[in-house]
Amino acid sequence: MYIIKIKGVAKIPDYVQVRDENFSLVCYTRTDRPEKALEKCGLGENIEYIKNLIDQIPFGQMTKLELK
């Protein structure tokens, strides 16, 4: 899976996309509160790992998501 952080503009908040190996969209959520969306798309057991990764990765860079 892959994750990309997108910078919002004006009233649109920053958000994150999680994509599978075929780059199909799996999850789309805001960066400031991703918990509910991650639970909904089946990534609930990796919430803390993904939240830490969101804080570390730069905007606009596709990053490989290594799930535990």
C-alpha cells in the first residue's frame, strides 16, 4: 500500500490518501483526525503507525506503507 499527504488550500484541509498496489483509492481522510476513516477502511489496527507516518512524510510525496 502507499500513502500520500496533500496540502489543502483556503478552507480545504490537508488530507491523506491511502492507495493499494494498483493505486486504487482505499482510504481518504483529513490529516488532523484520521481515526474514523482508517477504522472504516480496515486499517484500525495500524492507526498509531499511520498517524506517526502522516506527521513525518512531506506533502506530495508518495510513500510506501509498510503495515505490520
